[in-house]
Amino acid sequence: MFEEFVFNGKPEEMISKVNGMQLPEDYLIFMKEHNGGEGPLGKNNYGCFYRLEELQKVNDEYDVLNSWPGYVVIGSDMGGELWAYNPEKGIYCQIDSCNTDEDTYNTFSGSLEEFLIRMDEELA
């Protein structure tokens, strides 16, 4: 999945909450080691995971609390789709950055690994 993905390295500071919401454990384990990065994901996908140090700023800039209440944006496909997590529902999903209608969200998964696999499969 991450053959050509360029990781950022370890975070300067570990955080566990954004927008006042708890980040998922599998995501925090991934970020503790890699702190996000950018590049190809699998055979069909490309994108980035934002650095932990930038997450709150990114969420503030997208006005996530008002545009997509209950979600935390963690990354992007760099083409208009945001990658998000909803702590209450325990799901990862993709959100169209130009649409706030929850009916348009896609690629729902209960784990980060499954989310990445599903995104890659959907683009095949």
C-alpha cells in the first residue's frame, strides 16, 4: 500500500484530539511512526495525510466544525476529496470538499487499513 508513499517521519508533538474529539487508536499508531506524508497509496490512489501538528489548523481552515459537524479531517486525495473520521460513529470516510450533505460521503470503513484498501479498490 505504501511502496512509493513519502512519510514525514515522527511527529514533533503527539496529540490525541482535534476539534475536541478523540482521534482513533489505529490512526494514532500510524501517525506516531510516520506523521503522515504524501504519495501513491496502493495501485490506484494518491493522497496525503496531514501532519499531526497541522491537523487543528487544517480543520479550522476548512471550517470542519460547521461544515461537517462530528468529523475530523485527517487527509485528502489532493483532488477535492477529504479523508475524515467520525469518533461518534467510529468510521473513516471520504467527503467532497465542496459538499456538506452527509448523503454524499463515501468509502465508509471502521479501520484505517480497511479505509485505504477500499479507496484503492473503488478507483480500480
